[in-house]
Amino acid sequence: MARYIIRRLLALIPVILVLTFIVFAILSWTPGDASTIILGSEYTPELGAKIRAELGLDRPLVVQYFHYIWNLLHGDFGMSYVTRAPVFDQLSVRLANTAWIVISAMILCVSVGIPIGISSATKPNSIFSQGAMVFGLMGVSMPIFWLGLLLILLFSVKLGWLPSSGLDNGLRSLVLPAITLGFNYMANIMRTTRSSMMEAIRQDFIRTARAKGVSEHDVIYDHALGNALMPTITIIGMNVGTLLGGVVLTETVFSIPGMGRLLVEAINQRDTPCVLGTLVIMAITVAISNLIVDLIYAYIDPRIRAQYGAKARKA
Amino acid sequence: MEAQATAAARPFTTKKEFYAQFRKKSIAQELWLRFLKNKTAVIGLVIFAIIVAVAILAPWLTDYKGVVVKMNIAERLQAPGAQHWLGTDELGRDILARMIYGARVSLLIGISAILVSLVVGLVLGGTAGYYGGKIDAVIMRAMDVFLSLPDVLLALAIIAAFGNTKLNLTIAIGLSFAPKFSRVVRSAVMGVRGNEYVEAARSIGALDWRIIARHVLPNCIGPIIVQVTLYVANAILTIAALSFIGLGIQPPAPEWGNMLASGRTYMRDFPHIVMAPGLAIFFTILALNLLGDGLRDTLDPRLKH
């Protein structure tokens, strides 16, 4: 198992290399580089050339790229063109804010989506279940930036219960961003849990379990759920990327200084090191969450665990 | 069965009608009838058709230069009423008129972006799925790199470099969906390539590209159509999202996302300003999701319960 994890982490290196190179190339084609942004109206060709030399932008693209990668390998994300501060410092502050929103959104989705999915699958014709389906369909169609605005209108403006921006009020200020960010995700989890659960309940082993007198609770939560959870876990893992994309929107709606806002600001200012740093962190997060999903598979499903074991023995 | 029984009970007026009941239905007809039985899918189709019709008829429904982008400070921030059905925005422009023209932008970019990714996906996914082996490994590893980033972010990076014209937005969104499409096409092609008719075509000496284009892809069309529907929804959402954060369609041109972004500042006192564009996005996505789910049930009977 440890060998497998290491191999997967090593497979991340080419991904990061190609990704950074693409972003590097794309941003270097941009008309108007960092020097024009930094100087603004004071731009003259001489001053621009001086700034470019200072930032190393006058060197060939490939040289710049290898220089960047070399530094990255030493844990150095470079200096922001705009703030002249290390990108890493900026990232770490912003990353914390984003992590809070993402983690609370995930907790909310999983703890609400899965139970609703399960109970609506066990009684598919009840009003509750039909309602859950309608809710799920609306949930996957909802543009989250609009949902965020509606939540602000209701809970901040009208009722005055929750703050509408920033993260200064502790848990209370996390509620609306978490719901906003996780809404599509929750609906997705719910729909997937419901359909795979309905699939599982129809299987022969469920009939067997019921026939031999296992209590209904154990049939659902022990026999059926273990088999039904796999697609749900896939959805949870696959959508971490989408969730990170949603962070950009959620942070815009609630004016939260996080990674998403940083990325948009950096793109607008042509701040290549900052853009690269943000994207690298996001790519690593997505890759690691995919790895975690695969490990959870192995934990839940003995068949997959056995495969890893066989591979390890062969190697 | 039921339809036939009632038809048989009625006396036939013409010979043509009498023979019609014995004629074998074409596959398309049969699929269409199966689709019509799915009520939610039909609702989705109807809503989407209305939105498409509105988008096409926009120039006849309202005046772009005189209403949609023309400031009229005297009538700013009016609530919905007889003169302006959905009210006016912060610059006194009629929200309904802007919404109608917004549909045009969203649909045009959404659909053409997915055409871009369809072409890329068919070429890359078709090649990977048909040949398998090393070619497959190389193409799919390359796709994995792009899949390691959320699609909004990939589109963001492309737009950042090339600017946010409509064409660039289309290409950016199209390319950002292409990796997912390639995967769908690849797995569909892999399911088909082992069939006998493919082998038969190969044994009479058909060229690979001909086999792929004439025999393999037409048989993968079902899952591809379903994905196209769902991804158009995604693409429309992405345009709105990009415009909302200020990197997509720029004002004064109307787009649902940028209408929300500019209305945000005033929504505390004038909530109507963010209602209409949001609902427009919501219903478009909902319609396409209903349609996509319905098409999946129609085209893939295995999934039908």
C-alpha cells in the first residue's frame, strides 16, 4: 500500500511540470506583460526594459521556465510581480480562508446529502422522497453565484441573522459561503446516493438478508450501504476540482480574500508567479483528493484491497 | 399497445390509415415515441425550445441600440410594472430586453463552445479508443493533466492570455471541456470497436479513418448526444460565471452573468434587479438537465428501471 501511495505521488510530478509549462507559455504570449501593469501610466520603453530585466522577463521562455521549476523544487514559489512579496506568504494566508470554506462545504454536503439520499431511496414513493428529487434536480441546476446573492438577500438583508461578507465572525460567517459553495455538490451527492442505493436494495443478497431475519435497519445500513457508497465516494472525490472552481465564485460573492480571488486578481495583473502558484496548489489538491478516494475505495471494498495486495506481492 | 387498441376500435376511413398500423416504425420514430413518454424530459425540451426561440427572435422582440444598451437615467431602478415588465437596471435599461439579448449570447457561445470540444473530443477520444495501447496511453495521460484543473480555471487561464472576445471565450470554454469529452468518446468507442461489423469492415480493407467515421462513431452517438446536452448546460453556466467575476462578456453588452454582477451593488434596495437574470440561467440549465436525463433514459434502455 505504501508503495502504491508513493507511486501515485510520483505520478503527480509530470502533471505539475506540464501544467506549469502550459500556464507559463499561455501567460507569456499575453500582450502587455507585468512591466506595463506595474508602471501603469508612467510606462516608458526604458523603464519597462529596466523592470523586465529586474524580473528576468528578458530571458528566453524556456530559461525562465526552468528557473521557475528549479525554485519550485526548493519550495520557492517566486516573488509576486505586483506586491514584490514572496508568493508563498500570500498563498498561505489565502489558502487558510479557502480551506475553511471548502472543508465546511464538504462536511455540510456529506452530512446532509448522504442521509437524505439513503432515506429517499428506502421509500421512493413517499412525499419526502419526491420532494428530495425535486430539490436535487434544482440543486444541480442552480448557478451558485446567484444562490449566494439570494441567501444574502434573505439571511443578511431581510432577516439580519448572518453576515454577508468576510470571515471575521467565526463560524457564523462560514454558514452562507458553505451552503453556497456546496449546493450543487450536495444535490449531486444526494442524487447519486439515492440511485445507487435503489440499485443495491434490489440485489439478491438484500432479499437473502431480509429472509434470514436481519433487522431492516441493519439491512439498509450494513448490507446495502456498504455496496451503495462507492459511486457516492467517486462523486465526492471527482468534484473536489469543481468545488475549487466554485471557490472563485463564492469568494467573489461574499468578498472573502481566498485563493480564488487571488487567482482572479493575479490574472488581471498578469502576475505570472502568483497565477502559477495558485494553480499548482489547486492541481496538487485535486490530485491528492483523487488519491484519497482511491484509498477509501480500498478501505471499503475488500476486492480492491486484495488487488493492491496482489500487485505488491508481484513487485 | 394501448394506442393500437384504441386505433383498432375506430373505423378506418382510408386505405392508407388502415395499412399504417402494420407498418414497422423506424428507429427514430420509436425513440421519439419513447422520449415523449418521459414527461419531465418533454418539459425540458419545451422550455429549452422557448429559450432558443426567444434568442433567435430577439431582434424582432426588442431594439438593441435603442433599448438594450441605451442608458436612461430618468427611469433607473424602477420596480417591475406595466411599462417595464421586469423593471429597469441601475442605468435605466429594460431588464427584460437585456435578458432576451442575454439568451442570444449564452446560447451562441454555449453551443459553439461545445461544438469545439466535440470536434477535439471526437478526434482525440476516437483515436485513443480505437487504437488503444500506447497511443491511448499518451493521449489520455495528456488529458489527465488538463483534468487536474477545474474547467473554470483552465478557461480563466486561456482568457487571461488571449483576452475576452466572444471568439476567445468560445475557444477557451470549448477547450476546457474537451478532455472530459475525449474520455466519454473514448469509452464509447472502446465499447463498439470489438463488434463484428467493425471487423467485417476491416476485413474488406476499409481504411481506419473510414471505419472510425462510418462504423464506429455512428454507433457511439447515444452517449455522446446525452453528454452534449449536459455539457451545453455546463458551458452556459461557465460563461455566466466568467462574466460574473468580470472576465467574460463585458458590459454594456448584456449577458446574464454580468447583469448579476452589475446589479449586485443595488440588490439590497432593489432585489428585482438580480432576480430575472438568475432565473434565466436557472431555467436554461434546468431545461438542459431534464432534457439530458430524458435522452439518457431514451437512448440507453439498459438504464431504464
